[in-house]
Amino acid sequence: MNSKYLKNIESEQVLSLLKLVDYQQGQVVSRTLVQNEAVSITLFSFDKGEEISTHTSDGDAMLTVLEGDAKITVGGKDHALAQGQTIVMPAQVPHAVAAENPFKMILIVVFPQAD
């Protein structure tokens, strides 16, 4: 049975998130699992030296490092995250993600809903 809301991922199977996105030399690779007006869930792999430059989001973003380590900048302050660690990047606060070494992460963004 296919999932009604998730995409690019098998239903009713035990999966390793780490294996759903591969490293590619000199690239940031992403795999979107959910993208709608309420939430976005995306897996990423970053090769060493790759980054997503400073930007903002309309939603609160929760980033969890799945493998390796990363430098996450939130509101101008650098944070070193290792495997298994999570940081929340609040809506409208500038943030960036940099790979000093290859790493993988999952990003969950929750967007504001109209009343």
C-alpha cells in the first residue's frame, strides 16, 4: 500500500534513512519525503565543503544530523552538531548549513497555518 502523504519512500517496510540519500562528489543531494503547505520533510547529504548559504524560512525548521557532523549557523551564531544531535532554526531567523566533512541530515519544517 502506498502512503497517502509521504513520497519517495516505501510504506510498511523497515528502512534506513541513511541509505535513502547517497553522497555525490561536490554536491548537496536531497530527497523530499513531504512537501505541502503545512510541513516539509527532506533528507540531505552534503559532500565535504558543500553548503546551503544563509537564508530564512517562513516556518520553524528542525535539523537532525544522521551521520557525520555539520556547522549550523543560526542568527549569526555557529553551532557544531554531531551525529544524533538536533537544532531548531526559528522562522524568519537567518540560518546556514556547512559541511566541513561529509554528513547527512533530516530537515523538518513546520509552516504557519492561516486561522
